[in-house]
Amino acid sequence: MKLTLRQIELFQAVVEHGNFSRAAERMNTTQPALSQSVRDLEEVVGARLFDRTTRRVDLTEAGRAFAASALSGLGAIERAVAQVQDLSNLRTGRLRIAAPPLLAATALPRFIRRAARQFPHLQIQIADVGTDGILDMVRSGGADIGMGTFQPNEDGLHSTSILQDSLMAFLPEGHPLSARQALTWRDLENQPIATLTRQSGIRLLVDVGFESARLPLRPAFEAHQIFTLLALVEAGQALAVLPTYSQAALHGRAVAVRPLGEPAISRDISVIRARDRSTPPALQALLPLLRSTVREMVDGMGQGE
């Protein structure tokens, strides 16, 4: 016969109430069933645990020794169950997000503010790294999820699209092309272009756009950060082709933004997680909020948060 958790719980009830009848009532069982459970427990441990009188039930020396360890262990189990339930109900827990610097600086602070209103005890951590760093962190377990634009079917990763946005032309205010309502890739011919480096998925899409228009791309400037490209545009040194959400970083900059077509190029902003790890409870609850926050930012609808 093996020791069971139910036997320990019934034993604890008898210890606390000092009476089999009251303990049985507390544990929603019958007195004969409780008495049998205690006898089974005594058989397992090989010693009498209670001295029974007509008025009271007292622990024996063996009972006191057993209670000292068993009841503290039961309390630890109950605390462990409560901790898991808190994680499942988002009363506690952590969500670690790896994202490109621009998304980390614009969308994620809005998301964290909104999430804190619903789940004030949930901890959200951000790592602002490039695409390769995001992939490495998610694969290694350094981040629960990653955000950004990724190649399809990345090894070992599950991807969920949260938004599709388009590449747009960013020009200095007052630039002759800013007088047009929309531009084509052909309009960028012979213009100084500032681009991200080839480590960026956005740069790959820009290359595709120029190739589709049969234009050579000879960047005047290359940078790792979108913020740097926007500063170059504002200074009148170049034009840039960037995703829609880059507008969130303008903050009054003297930069004009125009749709870019022929061809129009769009891309998915996705959330990735490791296939061999379970989905964090926090992600299941917060993914819709994350999706809506990024969409509102892209659509310019972030008012009244």
C-alpha cells in the first residue's frame, strides 16, 4: 500500500480538529471512511499516530514526528499548486519579448501600459535586438517570443502573423517628390537612398523592389537602425524606403511619407516562439492585445489609449 495525498489531508484535518467527526465533516466524508483512511496510513508508516479517547484524539510521539514533516510537505504542495494557478490566471508570471529596436521603442511601451491595466502583477521584459538576435534568443529560451519580420519556415520556430504592412517612401519635407500623392519605385531613380544593412529583412524587400523596377540600388548610406535613416532623411541627405510602422518614430520630424507602388510590397509582422516549448499562459491571454496595439500604431489610431 502506498501513501496518498488524500491520506495526508485527512490526517491534517484530524490533527487540526482533534476529533474524527468534525474532521470528517470538514473534509466532506464519513467518519468510518476517515477512520479507515487513518488506519491505512498507520499501516503504511508502521506506527500508531493517534491516541483515541471518548473526548479527544491526541497525537502519539510517532504522530508528532510524522506531522512535523508530512504537514510541512503538504503545505509546500498546496503553495506549489497555488503558484501554478496564479501563473495560469496571470496573477503572476513573466513574458520576455525580443523585438527590433523600433518596435521595442514604439509599440511595446504602449502594449506594456495596456497589459498592466489588466494584469498588474505580470512582468514583461523587452530585449531590443536585430533579427538574428531575436531568432537566437527565442531558440535558446532567452526570450519567450520574438516580434518582427522573418523568413518563412524558420527552423524550429512557430510563427503567427499579427499584421501586414507595406513599404513606403520617406522624403525630406519640401522635396519635389513630396508634391505627389503616391510614388513608384521608378520615381526613386537617381535619388540618394539610405537603407538598412543586409542583415535586415527590410533591406531584402527594398532590394526586391528595386529589382522589380529594373533599377540598380547603390545606397548613399547604410545603417543598422531605422532612427538613423530617418535622421538622414530629415537632414535632406537621402530618401528611405521603410515599413509603415516607421512613421511611429517621426515625432514631428520634417519628413514626408508617401505610398510606394509598381510594385506595392508588403510584409508580415509576426510573433515567433520555439516549437519545442509550451506556449506561455501570458502569451495566450495577451496576443490579441499585442496585435491590436501594433495595428493601431501602424494605422495611426493610437489615440485614446
